[in-house]
Amino acid sequence: MYALAQALRAFRSHPTSALATLTTATVSFSLLFLVGLLLWNLDRIVGSLESELEIVAYLKDGANVQATINKIRSWPEVESVELITKDEALATLQLDYPYLAEAADLIQNPLPDTLKVRLIDPALTRQVARKLSQLSAIGPGNVEYGGEVTERLVRFLSGLRLGANVLILLLIIDTFFSVMGTIRLSIENRREQLRVMLLVGATSGFVRLPFLLEGLILTISAALVALAIGNVAYRYVAGMLQSLLPFLPVLSPPDLLNASLGLLALAVFLGFFGAWLSVRTYLKDTEL
């Protein structure tokens, strides 16, 4: 109780510094939380796109369909191969465009037999597409896949992740040094009192505990405020996106809980370690 009372008393002795640190930490934690959720959600979107990715290959007229399918299925990268005959393709097209049925008896079916190839690892799409185009039954120019869009999104996500990680690191450093500055000011305000306590036999742990609690109170309070803001903001934006794009994956409540616990753990680490390092360094330098 003594340590907690001293920690709360320190806030009253320098409210401006404490409020500045609390504000800085709240802004930093809010940005950390929201940027982390954004990156996590983008990973989900890319993963969803990759899971739906498939290669479409058009067979040449007269090609040995079954032999081609068996050859492709033997490749270790391939998960499944689906054949869509030219008649099935035309029937599907007529369902979408009924007026084509009237001309079906007048012209020969121009559509080719089609193979839809799904891979075990979507990252191998470009490599497998190149192998398909080299088959004599398919040939170059008869292979299509949506990998270009996914690859561009992955490259964009990689660049965004790099920038976000730099921002996260700067925010963590800023919060860490803000905590250290506030604790140093608390030590300066109580320096004579601490000197007397050590002279009469107080242990270093007893002296440090109020400052450690002060650092923890600062960062945990900021993290709780940031989590309240971040969760409300994310749920609101995610709800709007879901109403506009229902197929877009969003983070579930358990995901948000895990992210929140992760931020709280970071807040505890920054508060405790920042205060501990500040006390250790400052007490050693001033030879209390």
C-alpha cells in the first residue's frame, strides 16, 4: 500500500509531466493497435485471395484430354484438376446469355475444353502456369490466372508492413523514453527523501517499487484508453466495410481479444522496464 500511495502521490507532484506521458502513450498505443489490426486484416484478405486462386488452361482442338489431366495431376504442386468440356462451357454461357441458345444450332461450338487447376501452394502459381503453357496440348497464350492482382497486393502489403513496422518501432521508443522521463522527474522530486531512506537501511527494492508502479499505472491506463478507442473504431469501420463488401474477411472477436491482450502485455513491459531502467540509471548516477 505504501508503494501504491507513493506512486499516486507522484502524479500529484508533477501532473503536467504525467499527463503528457499519459497522452503520448495513449496516442502511441492507439496507433499501434489500429496499425496492427490493419496489417492483420490485410494478411487475411491476401490469404483469402490466395486460397481462391486457380489457373485456367484452354486445351487445343484434338488434344488428348485424359492424358493431359493425368500428367498435370502427377505434378507435386497440383492439388486438383477439374475438366470443363466445351459443351458444359457453352451450356453455362447460354444460362447467362439466353439469346445465344437461339444461335446454338446455327454455328459450331467455338469454346475449347478447359482445365481448372488448383495448387497446394498459391505462391507457385506463376511457376505452374509457365509449365502448363509448355505442354503441347495447351501451348503459350492459353493459360490464365489471377495471380497478377494477388502478387501486386502482396508486394503492396510487404511495403506497407515495412513502413508500419518502422512507425511501430518509433512509437514504442517514444513511449519508452516518455515513461523514463516521467520517472526521472519523480526521482528528482523525491531525491532527498530517497537518500534518507537508504541511509536508514531501506532496501533498493523498497525504494524502486513506487516508481515501478508509477510506470505501470501510466502505461496500463494509456493502453486501456487506447483499447477502448481502437476496438470501437475498428468495429465501426469493419461493420461499414462488411455492409458494402460482405465477402471481405474481418477479424473476429477472439482475434480482437488476442490483439488487446498483446497490447496490454506490451504496455506492462514498457511501463515496468522503462521505470526500472530509469530508476537504476538515475540512482546509480546520483549515488543515492
